[in-house]
Amino acid sequence: MSYFSDIYNGVKTLLTGMSVTGKYFLHSRKGAITQQYPDNRDTLKMFDRFRGEVVMPHDENNEHRCTGCQKCELACPNGSIEIIWDRQVDPETGKKKKMIDQHIYHLGMCTMCGLCIEACPTDAIKWAQNFENSVYDRAYLTRVLNKPGSKLMPGVED
Amino acid sequence: MGLTKDYNTKIMTNEALQNLISLWIPELEFTEEKSQFLNITVPPEQLIPLMTQLKSNSETNFDYLFCLSGVDWGKELGVVYHLESTTHRHQLVVKVKTEDRENPTFDTVCKIWYTAEFHEREVFDFFGIQFTNHPNLKRLFMTEEWDGFPLRKDYVDEINMIIK
Amino acid sequence: MNITKNIHEWLFSLMPETTASIVEMVLIAVVYLAIFAVAGLYLVLLERRVAAWFQLRLGPNRVGYQGLLQTMADALKLVSKELTGTLKADKFLYNLAPYFVIVTALMAMSLFPFTKELHAFDINIGIFFLIAISSIGVIGILLAGWSSNNKFALIGAMRSGVQTISYELSVGLSLLTMVLMTGSLQLSQIVEVQEKGGWLIVQGHIPALIAFCIYMIAGTAETNRAPFDLVEAESELGAGFHTEYSGMKFAYFFLAEFINMFIIASIATTVFFGAYLSPFGITENIPLLGVFWFLGKTLLLIFLMMWFRWTFPRLRIDQLLVLEWKYLLPLNLMNLLLMALMVLLGLTIQF
Amino acid sequence: MDTTPIINNFKSEEYQINMGPQHPATHGVLRLLLTIDGEIIKKVEPDLGYIHRSIEKMCERDSYQQIVHLTDRMDYLSSHINNEAVCLTVENALELEIPERVKVIRTIIAELTRIASHTLWWGVMGMDVGALTTYFYGFRDREMINDIFEETCGARLTMNYNIPGGLMFDIHPNFVKRTKEFIAHFKTKLPEYDLLLSNNIIFRKRMEGIGILTKEDAISFGASGPVGRASGYSCDVRKHHSYSAYDKVKFNEVLKTEGDTYSRYQVRVLEMWESLSIIEQLIDNIPEGDFFAKTNAVIKLPEGEYYQKVETARGELGVYIVSTGTKNPYRMKFRSPGFSNLSLLNHIAVGGKIGDLVATMATLDLVIPDIDR
């Protein structure tokens, strides 16, 4: 008789399985878990800690907080940050001071580990929540983070 | 499920282990310095007798080889065996070294622990250490025609390696 | 049905009788082809949408309203794709295989009674013909797997051969069980019996129900759909027999699968659920609504097959054979005897 | 360019077939060289190295902080636990006192990672045996965990949340709330896993009695994690060599004795319940305090050898560091669970059919970057 009870139990488990999927089918109107990505661009907001790319915020006077200490460059495991700097005379104090010329960031090499931002003593760089990073040419992935003509915010020291 | 077990039981202390093992093979080097385990350095020719004994002796019963790594100590090449007993829960490290960098050869332990077959292939792949009697000793990760053994300290590859 | 009658008279007035009848046949064939090519396309869309709803997704909804033109676009893409093949393939058989599959699928289409009048080809061995035709398709699959010079495809094809030969038996026997009640293989006769005495699944009650279950299982296996999709078994064989096909040749296989599904569901509708007959005869006065009822029932059964597909894991090849030879076949034979006894003793339910 | 020489000594009925590197069932770029007689597997020979990045060599040039992010890329499904392994090794070597808060948070996230990994595995497992819908149900639940991770750590997969000494930053204020939401959600969904797949007759017939691994073989092959535990081999590192906050929570080590594919499946599903209970015990009791212990900017491990094992979702991950006292490790070795688990595939798959091989491989839960480090 186990032959028939096997069939009965087998069919029962199959029907239970079908009831699970059937339940989702009936609730499919409200239950879609997928997002319709390019359409929901306006409402799609990433979490504030999301690691999209490294940016250097500038204030309205075109001033940033990077002193050129190169700690981020040292912390980066992949060499995605390069800082070109020289010593210039600070107009206020008249002393020679390390100033960044270009803060170069290779997004293509970045693994989003966040060590550079942890390492930065002056909070000059931070994460942006932008995730649409695809470009047509690899060269666009190399970015200069400080804007042209920008200078160090006064009062920011190592 | 439902099995109550006493975890973290060690039957033999490192000292007792050392005393026992030194009875089998006299010329072993024991050290506990700079490591959390008891370390045994064994000459290559004594490796198989020691390992067989470690596995089969009911007091030691090291039946679990949980790590097998090749190490390049600069002058010497060697293999480090991390052993654990699943019944007695004590751990042991066995090291074997050779100064022959051209053609380093040890005996395989993959008859004792099956897992060693893959691990030894990995060591051969990266350190060029030959294991005699290994059933299928060939490159595991690298391609067959790869030149050199990448994890050796004297390996140079100017294209693929970025030195900081 | 006036239009068809008018065309018929117009054709016969235009040309000699033989030519006219040939032209008429060709016309009917073209109409059927067109209808079922489109039906196949929309079945693909239906499958994708239904699958999406089972899987908490939305499914294709971009091309056209709610994605209605999606499969058209896909077909266009497939037409424009390059036809690639393996170097050492047996070119003749390789090219022949997709046609084998699609032609047999389309041939079976002509037999179904959509309404009393809309019935292209009513032969007295209807069901026998359907079973025969639907098992020719496997030759196409075997050819495809054999000729494409790919071991994965070959394994798939061989599995297909084993599977179809086995499950052919169950399809045939379960339909035979129903034929015991009708006493005829002709589809129009079968429907007539149901018109008089109620749907066969009601008339035959328990054995008919068992026969229906067996038929659905075997029918799903016959169309090589999950849980019997060992032929394709994407996680085991990549894509099985059509691994090496691309473009329109692949589309033929793809389309044939869906048309075969339609055929299996249509046979079930005709034999078990009274084809175009409405439930309790509510729309008996409007014969054209028969099409609606026929398609409605068929789609319900197709939905059931989709439900199977998106719920169950795949069987293994030996379990597939165990299921057929150890479970379905003995049950089927018992069921056949039971039905014969019932018909003999007059235990069927008649309205 | 075929680098593997064709093995001759075939019998006349046998033929060879390449499963992978591009094959749906090998989950990545594993290449299996199968010798088959009809449908029966005669020999399985894995060919590795398609995505070998030589992480061990890269570690030799990186500082200890930098090494952590490389381990994300090993077993990407339990990246947090990999990070934890390296951090624990470094912390033990430095004899750092780690705040309780860090330990508890690490444990919670590790268990969330385990659930995330197992739900993904469950979905893919269903897909491997042909039930495609499971994939989406598994991902639905995993997505909630990924959102928790993203909110707290900033990344969904390669989190790099641990640093030697603690955590990179504190948990997000929403972390506790979201985790509780997830627990409530997942407790209603986990029974569905059983209804849909575990009890299904087809699934059970597919899984039961194939790919049998005995306890002795499991130990000898170095099987760990669910693979070992399904064979009755008690190998839970969380129990035997407790780390982080695992000594403070009560949980069972899920053990099965059959050692077949179905028991490996069951162990993983039951482990999700255990992980849930661990999280439940800890989530309300996250102690206040610092989220890191102060370390030097340049970490130099004292000369010596260090070994630390942790239990990832796949099994025992060992980190072996040989230090010469500099800021880089002299030799770093990862003993990955997948590597040992793969080595036993030939042993348990021979004699089965192609379908069995796929099911067996699915329950080994191989992640190829973990093997190809």
C-alpha cells in the first residue's frame, strides 16, 4: 500500500509548493520586488553612507580643505590617488607652505574601500552617493578632484 | 541538533604532546616561541614516519590537516602543516624545510590526509616544491607553461607585479 | 460563416474545381499559419509575464502597451541575427532540424474544432493523427542534437528521445481511456458526445479525472517543459539540443515549444472539457462564442502548465523513467480497465 | 588554448566533456573536466585559476589595513567574515583589547552575512535543480540584508567595515530597527522555503542519497562548514574556537549524520534559524562604548606566526600570517573553505549522473573567487 501512499504524499507536497507560488501570483499586483530603474531616478535615493565615488567638496569661495598631506595617497591600496603638490608662499603668513596642485583620483582603479576617507585628517574628501559612473572613454575615469583655481580653506591645518 | 557537546576540551597539553612525540623520533626541534601552537621542525626524511604516527596514534590522533602552506624563508623553502585532532581538540604545527631552492622535494602526505592533494598542488604551483608520490602533481592555478613560481620571494615579474 | 462561404463560391466560380480546391487549401493553410505564428508569439509573452508574476517581478512591459509588442521585437531581432553554426556540423541535418520541429507543431494545429464550423480538417482518426504528429517532433530534436557536433547537445537529444518514447505511451493510453467513452477517434464525434452527455471529465468522473492528471503530466513531459525539461536543462547542459542554434533557427525551436504546449492543452480541452462547448450550455445560441470558450479553456490549461514550470524542480533522467514506467503506466492501464468496466456497466454520468 | 593535456586511458564508452568555465551550474568560472560514460560520471577534474588574482602575493606588499579590503574579494558572499578573520589575527597578534560593542556588532553583521549568503545559496540551489522561482524568493530576503549593510557600511557586498582594532564607523541609527524588521520578515518567509522546496517530493528524490560523504572522509578532506556538519562532523569554529561574541550567545551546532546532498541542504536551512536566534539574542544588547580600539597608524606585528580561524558561511576560513616585524606580512596564507570542499567533489560525484553532479556541486556552495584567491 506504500505505493499509493507515496503517490498521495508526493502529490500533496507538490500541491503545497504550488500553493506557495500561487499565493505570490495572486498578490503579484502589489508585490513586485524589482525596481524600474531608469524610471525611478527621481525618487531613488542612496543611503547617506553609500560609497559611490570620492569627491572633494568645495565651498562657495572655491575653497577646499585638502592640505596635501598625502595620507590618502599612502592609505590607498591600489594607487588610485595621486597628489601633485608644490611649496608656495602663503599670502597671509608669508611662509612657504605645501599646496596641492592637482588631486588626481582614478575611479577606474578604486575599490571603494574607504581607507582614504578614514585617513584624511582634515575631512577634505568624502563619499558621493552618485552611482552612475559609466563613461564612454576610460580616460574620463581619471578625475581631478580639486576645481581649477581653488585654494585651501583658511584655518585648515594638518 | 540535540547533541550536547563539551566544546573546548583539550586532553593533552603542549608539554605532554612534546614529551610523547619526542619519544617516537628523537631529533625533532620543538618550539613554542612566536606562535600560539607547538611547533615541530622535522627533517624531510622523517616527515612521513612522523605524520603517519601523528595521525594513527590514538593519543595524538591528528586527523584534520586544516592548513598546508608553503613558505619561502629567504634561504630555505618549506611547508607548514597545521594539524588538529577532531577528537582531542589539540593543535600542532609541523614544519619541514629544505635549503635546496633549485629542486626542493618532500614526500607527499596526501595518503594520510586526502585534502593535502589539492593543497600540495597549490604549493607546487606557487613555490615549486615537488612532492614525491603525489598522484597528480601539476599546476593548479597557473597555466602549465607559466615560468617561475610566483610566491617565492625572488620571483620577479615586471609587467604584472606592482611594487610599492 | 458567411464570409468563408462567399469566398468558397467566388473561388469556384473563378477557376476549375481542382485548382480552386487547391487554392482554397493553401489559403486556409496560410491563415492558420499566420494565426498560430502570432499565437505562439503571444504565448511566449504570456509565459514571461506569468513567470514574472510568480517570481515577484513585473515582466516585459516596455515595448508597446504592457509589453504587448515585446515578442514581436524579439522575433525581429532574431530574424536579423547572424546564423552561426559549428564547423563540423552535419550541415544538411543541422538546417533541417528546426523545420522538422516547427512543421510538425503547425500540422497538428489544423485538427482542432474551435467552433462547430471553424474546423479545418476533420478526419476520422483525429486523435490518432495528433499523437502520431506530435511524436514526429522529437525526430527534429534528435537531429538537432546529433548534427550540431556538440556533446551537450547530443546528451540533450538522447534524453529527449528517451523521454518522448516513454511519455508518448501515457499520452496515448490516457486519451484511449477517454476514447472508450466516445467510441470514436474523430474530434467532431468526440465533441458531439459531450454535447449530448456533458463534458467527458464529468461523464467519466473518477477514471476520467485520473486520466486527465496523467495526461497533463505526460503532456508536460511531451513538450519538454519543466519539471521535465531535461532536454534543455539549462543548469546541466547549458541549453541542450539547441545550444548551437542561433537566430531564426533557434526561434523555430522556441516557438515550436510554445505551439506544442498549445497543442497539448487543446487536445485536453477537446477530449476532457468539451472543446467549444460552454459550461451548462449558457451561450449555446451564439456559436461564434465557441472560439472564446475553446481558447479560454486552453489558456487555463496552459496556465496550469506554466504554474508547474515555475514551481517545481527538474527530475533526474532515471527518475523521469521511473515515474513513467513504474507509476504512470501501471496506473494508466488500471485506469483503462476501470473505464472499460464503467462503460460496460453504464456507470458514467449522463445529463 | 587548451592547457590541460587530454587524459587518455579512456574506456571505449567514455568521453570527456568540459563543464565550464562558462556554464550555468559552475557559478563563476570553475572548469570541470568530466569523464562521462553516457550520463554516469566517471571522473571529475577541476581546473582552477581563471580568476586567480594572487591575493596572497598582494598581501605581502600591503599594510595590514589594506589587506582587509582584499579579503572582501575572496569569498564575496561572506566578505564581512573574511574581514573579521584578518582583523582578529592582527588584533590577537597585537594583543589589543577590543571593546565589547565591536565584538557584538561584528557578530550580528557576521550572522546577517551568513543568512544573506545562505539565502542566495538557497535561491541558486533551487535554480540548479530547475526550480527557477526560488532564486527570486531568496534574493528578496537577501535584498533586505543588503540594504541594512548599505545603510551601515556603505556597500552591499564588499563591505570593508572592519579595520584592525574595530570598525570603520559606528552602526547607523536605523540599524537595530531595520534588523528587527528583517527578523520579523524572515521568520514568516523561512517556512515557505520548506514548503516550496525542502518538502517537495521531486526535490527530495533528487537530493536524497546522492553525493554521500562519510565522516572519516569529511575530516580527511578537510571539509568544513555545512558540508562537514552534514556528515556528522562537528566542525563549527564558532563553537570550538569561539571568537568575537559567540561565547555569549546560545546556539546549536546543526549536525546531520547522513552526509548526502539533502542533509547538506538541510544543515544550511537550519543554520539560518540558528543565525536568526543569535541575532535576536544580541540585537537588543549592543553595549555602549567605543567602536574601535586605538591602533598605531602603521601597524607592525611582532615577529612570529599567527593563525586564526573563523566560520564563514562556507566553512572554516584560516588566516596564517608569518611576520618579521615589518609593516607588511612576510607570508600570508588564506585557508579557504571552498578550496577544501572542492577537493572532495571528485570523491563524492563519481558514479552519479550529470544532474547529480550539479545538485552536489550546488550543496558544496562553491564561490570561485574563494578558491581562486
